[in-house]
Amino acid sequence: MAAASGVVVPLAGAGKVGPFLRRSSSSRLSSVPGNSTGLAASRRLAIRRSPRCEVRVDLEEKSSSASSVSALEQFKISTDRYMKERSSIAVIGLSVHTAPVEMREKLAVPEAQWPRAIGELCCLNHIEEAAVLSTCNRMEIYVVALSWNRGIREVMDWMAKTSGISVEELREHLFVLRDSDATRHLFEVSAGLDSLVLGEGQILAQVKQVVRVGQGSKGLGKNIDRMFKDAITAGKRVRSETNIASGAVSVSSAAVELALMKLPKSHSSSARMLVIGAGKMGKLVIKHLAAKGCKTVVVVNRSVERVDAIREELKDIEIIYRPFSEMLSSAAEADVVFTSTASEAPLFLKEQVEALPPANEEVGGVRLFVDISVPRNVGSCVANLEQARVYNVDDLKEVVEANKEDRLRKAMEAQSIITQELNRFSAWRDSLETVPTIKKLRSYADRVRASELEKCLQKIGDEALTKKMKKAIEELSTGIVNKLLHGPLQHLRCDGTDSRTLDETLENMHALNRMFSLDTEKAIVEQKIKAKVEKTQG
């Protein structure tokens, strides 16, 4: 991607590669807001590169006068600036491609806490809508921001506060995408194009879950809701219209492949397998173990019901249930331990694993822990033990890199579908821009028509007109207004069915606002500000 036009000055003191951004063609500004304290000039531009893109980062220095004004007061007095461009859709996050598991687990938000997180994000001064997508491979926050710079800064501060990681450290791993780039990213995520394992199906179910959980939250507004639903459509189309899912593996199957790669080939089939957790990931691990010829697996879970359900479905493998109270004793009898629970605290600590007897000599006397949970179920210190080898989701790259060329070819097949769905969503969102003006113009025209009609009927007199005549006159006035409005309203259409660009349509909208003194933009922004102020003060 070419660098943005304009003068480019390296960021002082920037030694490492920072977060990456895509510059959106639909946005006037694409920047990571930040504090440029120490820079001589009031504004510096920097190029930050990543394997995915290259973009100009616009950093503004905070003035001493601005710092003395509260964020809410700045928000209330900034109406004029917010009227210049519409609210931005943005995604701020990190993934297996940009951050290690040690950082991702600190930022992970359990599904049960998504509504709380959405509520907190929407209480930020410049955030109108929000959604959280938190999985073992990514933690991404999607927002509609009234102010791009301040909104992103507020979300970054929220992430730092909830994770205990400084903003400076987060910047080294975060990516921020805006408008069409943010939307494309979500569509690619839903289609499995951004997954560690290309085309894996579990991410589509996780995107669906964001919508289900968010239905009861006011924070999942019309923009975010529509974007996620269109992303689900894109994900379904990619899987049904391309061969991206053929032969695709999941994180669970990659975990099984990794374990078998690390075991001696002559004894991989006889290794004793233990699975901790019988959720979706655990079930898939058992399924892929069975497909690889494993005959027996021990499953530790809090309840026996889930294990019984898996046992009913998978008839080709013997599944032995153990309660959580027998987890350590079960691990003592296993050569390979897969962990896939939602526990926020480690299940295996160094001293516990150190006390376990060695694994079978047939597999080298070393016990393998394959941890596909985020937060991790196996303490990081366990990796320091000679009798244990620990692998987490980041280590699965070794498995998936084997088919890199095939992955790229399949991804290219899916991009045309992604683009079609992106254009459809963009047209829908663009159409929202002119809806308030259309409503106000129609309302204005109807008021004028009703007023003039009343004057006309008063001059003629009620006794001189029959009901049929009154109806005919009223229909005549309505017809004249509709005919006169047809041309202007046609030039406000922004649904992708004509050749007009969004900028041309918006220019028409601004012209009509000036001609008829509609003040649409100001009214909308003032309404948003009032709602945010009331929510903050309440």
C-alpha cells in the first residue's frame, strides 16, 4: 500500500514497528491519536509499517489550555468540528498476528462480561455504539465514534485500564482500522481469512454470538448490528461459494496435529491422551484424536452430562470421564494433556506439574501440554521444567504454515465475495447520511402545503365545496409537492444504484440544508451530544 500523500517526518524515538493501520478511502483522516509530548512541532507525521500495510499516523500535541478542560466540556463545545464529517466505524484490537498470548490473555473478555464491556465503552464520551469480539486468537473492539481521534484514545485508555497494560505497550501490538477498512476486516474475520487456520468455522459461530449477546444491549446500535449481520452473510457465502472450507482445519485439529508432530512417530498411537474441558474446543480435540486413530481418551470436566453427549456422538473412541477433583491424578497417568477451559486462572502450576511422575519412556519421558485456552490454563513457568513441554495457540503456526501457498490462493477466491458484501453495506450506510435531510425536507414541504391549502379553503369557503372537491384540491396540492420534491430527493439517493459519488450526494444534501434552512447536521449532532451528556451525568 502506498504511503499517504504529504510530508512525512519519522516519529521521534520510534525504534520499533508500531501498530498498523489501513488508510480508508472513505475517511478524511486515518490516524492513531496519541500524546506527542517531547516533539518540537505541534503536529508530527509518522510512517508505521507492518506486514499488512503502511500508513501515515497523525499525532497531535495536546495544548496546555486544552488539558485544563475536562473531556466532557471539550465534547460539548466541539459541535462545529463534528458536523464536518460523519461518525466513524473503527476496530481497535490485537490478534495472534500482532500480539503474543501473554498480552492477549490479559485483554481477553469472557463472553458473560461482553454486555458489561459494551456498556462501559458506550459510556465513553465519544463512543456511540460498541461490540466486543474476544476469542483465543483475537480481542477486537468495534465502535462507532462521534470523534475519531478522541474516540480511539478513549477506547485505548479503557483497554489499558481493564488489562493493566500501559497504553505505550499496547500501541506496539494494537491495530486500528477505520470505516471501510474496519468493515472489510470484520468480513474477512467472519470468513476465516484472518484466522490462524484459514477457513476455520468456529470464528463464524463466534461472530454470530456477538450479535446474540448484543441484542439485549443498547450499545449494539444499528450500524454495528447491521455490520455484524452482513459479516455473517459474507462468512456464509465464502464458505458455500468457494472451496476455502475444503480440507480446512480448526484450532483444535491443529493442536492435535502439533501434539502428534512432537511425539515419536513409532509411539504416537499408543500415547495416553487427556483432555481438560468438554466444551466446543474440547469436543473438537476428541473428534480429531479419534480421526487420527486414538482409541481411548480421558476427559476431565465439571459435569458428566457434556461428556455423555460427546460419547453418544463419537462412537469410534472410548471416552472415560473424570471430575475436576481428579484432574492432577489424571494428568499423572497421561502423556499428552490438552487444555481448553474458560478458567481465568491457570489449572496447572509449576509445583503441581513438577510433582507428577514422568511420562512413559516410550514417548521420551516428557509430558506434553497443549494449551489452546486464552487466558492460558497452563502456567508459563511450567515450560521451564525438564519433564514438560508446553505449547499454546501461538505455537500452532508451525502446523498451519505448511500450506501457506494453498491458503493464499483460497483467500484470493474469497475476496470478490467480501468486496460485494462490503459494497452492499457501504451503500446502506451511505444512505443513512441523507435520511434526516429527506425527512426534514418532506416535513417542511408538507407544512407549507398544509398551510397554503388551509388559506385556499378559507378563501373559497366551506359551503362552496363538496367533500369530493375538497379531496380533489388536497390531492392536487399533494401531487404538486411530490412532483417538485422528486428531483431533489433523487439527488439525495445514495444506495449504489446510480453513478453519483457519496461526496456529490453530500454536496446536494448540504445545498438543500442551506436553501431551506433545515439545519439537519447541527440538530443531529446536538441530539447526540445531549444524549451523551445525560448518560455521563446520570
